[in-house]
Amino acid sequence: MPPLSLLFLALAVSIDSFGAGFTYGLRKVKIPISGCFILALCSGAVLYFSALLGLAANRVLPENASQMIGGFSFVLLGVWALWQILRERKASPQEKKDEQRERILLKFEVKTLGLVIHILKLPTAADLDRSGTIRGMEAVLLGIALSVDAFGAGFGAAMLGLPPLGLACVTGFMSALFVYLGIRAGKGIAKAGWMGRLTFLPGIILILYGLWRLSRPFRHPAN
């Protein structure tokens, strides 16, 4: 069921986009339609590239090996996402400030590269000129930032036989859509305690999907 799998994975890797958009909405930062289009293109391009790498690996590995590696990739990505959330919640206020400061200090290395690292570490800092609007290069950086964590998902999805172009298109569209919806929601909600409980959802979805794909050879053994 490729269409359902594509939607399922795109949802899992795009939920963070809603969180970033929600934060922008609270700050009254806007993103025009052109910015959403650029964001979708960049997110899709990163996913497409990672999926092509997975497709190349899939061609030289046995089918069962590809299924196992792809499934394990999603389980590990999900575990990593949950661990990051738990670590952030357990950190003291001072540790969070120190971590934030460390992220920002990275930009002092090489100017162009350092700026990209800053954005990747902190997607909500993509409004470089503090204009209150995400456009042009800022949308490019935001798209890359939001898709970096999904790089492994694209690789694993291709190894499981999902089409790279379809995955890239659906994920790019959903990332832009979720950022837009997040901004709209953030503008209308000053505080939303229930949002914090949703942060676990992407990791759980990735783990469940990985386990489901790992069980496939046992559910459909080769004759």
C-alpha cells in the first residue's frame, strides 16, 4: 500500500514543521505563499537526495536485508527523536540556556557554513533580518533545517521500496502545509499546553512504522 505508506511517513517527518510554524505564529512572524513554495521545494529536494542514496543501496543488497535495514532505520530514528525530547525535558533551565548559547556560538566558525549550522540547530531562527516575514533565502534555510532530521527517513523509505520522487513531493507539500497551519494556529493561541504532549508523536510513529516493516518478512515469508 504505497500511497498509505507515503502519507504515513510524510506525516511523521513533517509534524515538527507544525511546531516550528506554531512558534512563528506566536511571534507574529509571517510566511507568504512564495515562501511556502520555496520551503516545499527545499524540503523535497533533501528528501529526494537521501532517498536516491537509499535506492542505490537497495539495488546492491538482498531484498530481506534491505527490508531489515530500512525498518531498523525508522526504529532508530524514532528512538533518537524520543531521546532528544526526554533529554530536553530533563534539562535544567541553566542547561537549556547553555545549550542555546552553544548552538548560537557555532556561527562564529566559517561565516557561510556557520550560518547554515546555526539554522539547522535552531529552525525558528530562520528570520535572519528580523523583518517578521520568512521569504527568499530564509525560506530555503528553513526548508533545509526542517528536512535534515528526515534525511535518514528518506534513506530508509527508499530501501523499503517507496518511490523517492513520490516521497519527496508528498513530504515537501506537507512540510510547507504544516508550517503554514502552525503559523495560523500560533497566531490565535497564546499558550497551548497540549502542544507539548504532541512532541512524542513523531518518534512513536517512526518506531511503530519501523517495527511494522521489520515484521513484514515474517508475515509474508518467501516461498
